[in-house]
Amino acid sequence: MGNWRKSSYSGPDDGNECVEIANSPTHVAVRDTKAPARATLVFPAEAFAPFLEALKSHP
């Protein structure tokens, strides 16, 4: 996947704890900004919003 961008969920108060996302019409990929060559999570596009909601519901 190309066109990686810093997630809008990564704000200035997060220090170096940021993620990048890249999306296509069918998938969304997530990776750690500090280690972009390491593991990448890839979701079907329709599963990404429920994934974010699940993250928000955990403290």
C-alpha cells in the first residue's frame, strides 16, 4: 500500500506514539510511525471503523 499518512488520531500530546494509515478502496493498513518496516495491520475497508470503535471503548 502506498500514500502513508499520519493518523488524525495521533495528536501532538502523543509524543512519539503515532500510527500511520494507508487506504485503498478495499483495505486500510496501519503501521507504527517509529518502525514502518515492521509489522503492518491490514483490514478490509468495512472492518476498519468497527476496529476504531473497539479501541475507543477501552481505556
